[in-house]
Amino acid sequence: YTGPYWSQLQLLSSLGFPDPVPVSEALQRHRGSHWGALQELQALRLHPFRLRHQQGAGPGLDFNRPDQQALLRQILATLPVASWGRASLVASLGRELGL
């Protein structure tokens, strides 16, 4: 497959959203904008973490968990961290300090 639509599907897949159905639907809702689709897909993935945070549940960060992407998403959802890179820094510092 070729064309901008397929390249956007591949881009979003490489960013951690491999299921083409919700990716395709998000791209359609955002008129082909991969940035809009990415924001929507990330918001949906982060919703459970944000909901727990708003309800007052502690973050419960496990820095030694095997799924580091899930840890980074949890950090982004629960701490005032502005980017994926900074969340990665928090995770690596947490592991180094034995938190």
C-alpha cells in the first residue's frame, strides 16, 4: 500500500498504536491529520490513569516493571511531566535510585 493515508497508518503504528481499526477511525475524525489522531489515541490510552489520578489514587509507580512504555504513559498521566523524553528521564532516575 502507498500514499499519505497508509504512511500515516504506519507512522501511528510505529508510535505504539498497531491496531489499524481505531487508528483509521481517528484519522478519519481528524480529516487525515496524524497529529490530531495521535492526540486522540493517546488521550484514550491515558484516560484510566488520569481518572485514577483525579479520584485521588496515588500513582503507584513501579520503576522495575517489564513494560517500560506503560510506565512512561503512567508517568505522563500522573506527574507534571511535559514530554515523553522527560518521562523517560523520570523512569531511569527512579530505577537508578531504587524507587
